[in-house]
Amino acid sequence: MVLLSPKLDEKKKLVTSLAEKMRESRTTLVASTRSLPSSQFHQIKKNLRGKAEIRIAKKSIILRAIAATEKGALQNLKDYITADVVLFFSNLEAFELSSLLSDNETPAKAKAGDIAIEDILVEPGPTDLIPGPAISELSSVGLKIAVEGGKLAIKQGATLTKKGETIKPNVAAVLGKLNIMPMKVGFIPIAAYDATSDKVHFNIKIDKKSALEQLKESIGKALGFAVNIKYVCKETISYFISKAALEEKLIENIVKSKEGVQ
């Protein structure tokens, strides 16, 4: 009989426990905890109670647990396991769970080197800043300012950083002084295994705002597309009837014109 050390025995139990959760859950989601404050970690965990279980383990333990499941497709999840991840176990669909994580993101101040998640625009208006060094700091990023009532006021706003660009140190400093929080902090979904479809999905972070904008754009183009391919439905029938009526009048005028010539 081989006796395991308490530490080794504890690791073995953790591997077994995680593997069991992976087999039982519909969704096993891997999320990054990078830059996530401890207070928010626990708040999100509380918010998801009853919907998802969060488990923390070292990379080596998670990889061993995945291997222990002996589920073929689940092994693909190994490619997304890094040092700063946690596991979510849930009976929710993978993208639904990812959407919940997006809902639990909170605004955060920008740091130099962050990548802007959308255009960072500073609007004109009063500030709580007093004249002094702040004048040159705000001016250096392209803001036009004036002194009003002993405080600085932004007379002409500007886009300080475009979506996808790196936030510069001076821009981050100005945003901090203006108490503008353009970033979001929360669990970042990386990949998820869905037991129902037996597939691993990646790039699963849900951007609801962007998705809604794309949906509106698609809806706007849908009518024109349907008309172009001559698809008849309740939304296009009035167009086709109106067009037919105009064509009928046009043909009638042509016929009358020819009869008049004869």
C-alpha cells in the first residue's frame, strides 16, 4: 500500500473533484482574472450564486482534471488554460453564461498601455479642477479649456483615443483627473466547453452594445435585400404592389401613345 502525503492527496482530490464537475456540468467556461480586484471577484461570485460555480486551481491541476475526464472534445480546452484563469461550471448555455459575465463588468479607470474598448470622447462642460498644472495637462491632449467661476471648463471636447488604440500615459492621467472611467473590469471569458454540442467555443466574450448595433444595421439592410431578391412577405408586398401599379400606368401610357400615333 502506497501512502500519499497530505499535500499530494489534497491535489489528487482536487483533480478528481474538478473532473467530476466537468462531467456533470453542461458548460465549463475558462475566464481570465487578470487585473480583477479581489472585492469585485467576490461580488461577481455572489451575483452568480445559483447560476454558476467558480473554482480556482493551478494550471497543472486544471490540465490534469481535463485529462481525467477522458472526454475527447473537452481536451481542446487545454489550449486556453493559462496561469491567470478560473473555471465556471454551469447548466446555462456557454454564450448565455458569457453574457452574464459581461453584465457583471464595472467601469474602471484607464491605465497607460490599456487598449481602448471604444472611442474615448471628452465632452465640453465644467470640471472640478482648479487652474494650475491641470491647464497644460488638459491642453496637451487636445482639449480647449477656459476658467469659469474659479474652475476649469472644457470649451471644446475631443476624442482622446480611438477604439483599439493604446491609451497614452498623458491621456490616462487626464482621464483620471476628470474621473472618466472608459475601461471595464470583470471576468474575461476565453473559451468554453458545451457538453450538449460536445464542442469547445472560443472568442465568446459578449459585447452586447456592439451586437445590438450590428443587429440594427442588419435589420436596416434587410428590407432592401429582400426587395432586391424579390422576396415576397408582409414587409415587402406593399412595395411590389406599388411598383406593379406604376408599371401598369407606364404600360398604359405607352399603349395610348402608340394608339394616338396610329
